[in-house]
Amino acid sequence: MSGEKFDAIVIGAGMAGNAAAYTMASRGLKVLQLERGEYPGSKNVQGAIMYANMLEKIIPNFRDDAPLERHLVEQRFWMMDDTSHVGIQYRSDDFNESTPERYTIIRAQFDRWFSRKVREAGATVLCETTATELAQEGGKVIGVRTDRSGDVILADTVVLAEGANGLLGARAGLRRTPTSENVALAVKEIHFLPEDVIDQRFGLHGNEGCVIEAAGTISRGMAGLAFLYTNKESISLGIGCLVSDFAATCESPYELLEAFKNHPSIKHLIADSEVKEYAAHLIPEGGYKAIPALFGDGWVVVGDAAQLNNAVHREGSNLAMTSGRIAGEAIFDVKSRGGRMTKRNLALYKTMLDDSFVIKDLKKYKDMPALLHTNSRNFFMTYPKLMSEASKNFMRVDGTPKIENERATTAAFIKARSRWGLVSDAVRLAMAWR
């Protein structure tokens, strides 16, 4: 392909890369997509949540043949200590609509399907190929080199959709490598169970699905989150914490996952299951303040590589798909007007992204990552224990006067954090949430 020139080369075949490649190819641009895995999705064994609204804007009829697992009708949020959990949940039959808005998916299957749509749209998809270097001329990116040959594959634009730990842009000096404080390491497993067993354990019917997200002492004082998703005939579960916390504490990600699986609130949900898949994955956690430069002469960056992940709402795939689509639309717009892929013209991508929910949501929660990261022991250890003890006192009936239980609960909170500490935590949380 060294003799060819493309309108765009997309690095990566995940959510963001597929969205960008499909958007451009379906509009008639000459697109090459490079994926280092054996096939798109080969590095993603885990389950995930897919947001329909964002995919509908790219492939309106995706429900006709996309490999969807279950549509979500119930969400549970748990605050856990070592033996119990305090939680809230929301379940609604309104989610049993004709076009549900959230589905669980298996990424290996879904990414492969999405890539097939990219090829059908006219793009060239080359797997088992690693882009080793961005080729530049006069400060402008003009293409890439790969591990297949030393020759440059030319393109007017390169879309970097290389994931949270993407090194291509960093090696070229276009952006910095994400710091360990801005990236989480998640370990995940898929547990296989019969469909009817999953239905019975979670109170589901047909293709209904349930999600559990949990925080607390399960992360051993580190900033982290555990999760469980129901698929048709399997359960995806895992836990993730900041890489910087793993480095500081020397905790084992695998041991955290084992402890979560054996927690009394989780163990019975996966009992007698068969584990067939295990994986680790990096997730951007820095939020708005960690977003790198998004465009330059001949290049744009999308998805996880751009730190586009809403950690507060646990949203990543929708931001990835939306940023990929917007990048593709911006590149097409510049091309259709006869413009060159200069930094000035590609600024359109950031303008469009700033006007979307992606940047607006991340900007809203711009102070939340720093708050949770610097107060992780309080939010992920102290408060979960206090909430569990308070709930236990409220529910236990042993002849102790209720006023004494209430006083004991209040005293426990004050002893753990002090009155000023409690007020300070509440104010800082409210300010970060506003």
C-alpha cells in the first residue's frame, strides 16, 4: 500500500476507530483502518454496555443484525464493606420498549460486527498490523509506517483511536503519555451460566438485563469501582483501580477480583459458573482536565486515546463512538469544501466536540477525579464502613432504645471524620458535582 494515498488512516478498530472509519467511508472517502489484533475485538473479551442513541446516529438500523446480549431494565448501585452492602436500585418496565436505549454486549463479537459494517461501507481494514510511527513532513503528519514494511502509507489525515495507552501520538511528540494518576487498570472475567439461571437469580425475563456497580472496601482504600453485567448466557464482572494506587499499595488486581467474586453479596450470583475468559484493560480516568491536544496538522485523536471517559457515570463507549463520528464528519466537511487537513481546518473537530454532550458532561465533572483520587481512603474505605454500620444499627432490633443507636451512629461518624471533616467532605463533593 506504499504506493497508495488515502483520505484518512484510522489507527485502531475499537468503538471510536470503527465509528470514525464508518462515518468517513460511508460518505465516500478513501479510508484505511489498521488494527494490531488478529481481528477487531480480539483483544476485548470482556462484556460492556452499549448506548443505542450514539450508535443510531452512525448506523440507524443496527438492531437488525448487531450481536446484542440483553437490554437493561435495572441498575443497582452498591456501597460495600467486607461482608455487606448498602444500595439503591432503579428498575422500570418502561425500559422494555421497542427500541431500548442500553444493551450489554460482548466486545469481541460486537467489534467484529462493527468492523464488518466498516468494510461494507468501503473502507480497507488491515488486521495484524501495527502502526509503528507517524510519518511527518514539515511538522505535518502525512501518513504512517507499519511493522509490515518501512515504507510510508500516505494519507491526508490520521485518526488516532489507539486506546488509553496509545503510544503513537506520544512518540511523535503530539501529546504526552497519560500519567498513572489518570489511568485505571481493570481486570475482568466472563462467567458462563445457563440463560434461565441468570433470569432466575436476577429476576429477569426474556432479554431483560441488570447491571450492578459497586464501590467501597472492595478496592482496599484505592479509588476504584467493581461491576457486574448480565449477558444472555454469561455474566461479565470485574474491578478497576487507578494505576498509581496499584503502584503505591502493591495490591494485586487479581486478588481484588477474587475478593469481589467471593463477597457474600456476589458469590451466590455467580455460583456454579464456568470461567472461560480473563482480561486486563486500561481505562482513562483523568476526566476533562486530562484531555490532551485533540487535533493538529494532519491528525486528530478520539475515544480513550483522547481521555474521553465519564468516570462519574461510567460512560466510555458512547463518548468513544460520538467522538469518532464527529471526527469523521469534520474530516469529511473539510474535504468536501476542498480544504487541506491543516490544524486550522481540523479545529472544526474540536468545535463540534465542544458543542456535544461529550465535552459538556466532562466539563461539568471536571473536579470530581481530583476529589476522589486525593480522598480515596475516606470515600472508598471510611464512609462505606460507616454506612454499613449505620444501616445495621437501623435494622437491628435487640432491645436497645432507638435513640441510643442513633447517638452511636452519629458518634461513629464524628469520631471517624470530625464535624468539620464531615462538612468539608459534603461541601467538596457538592462543588465537584455541580
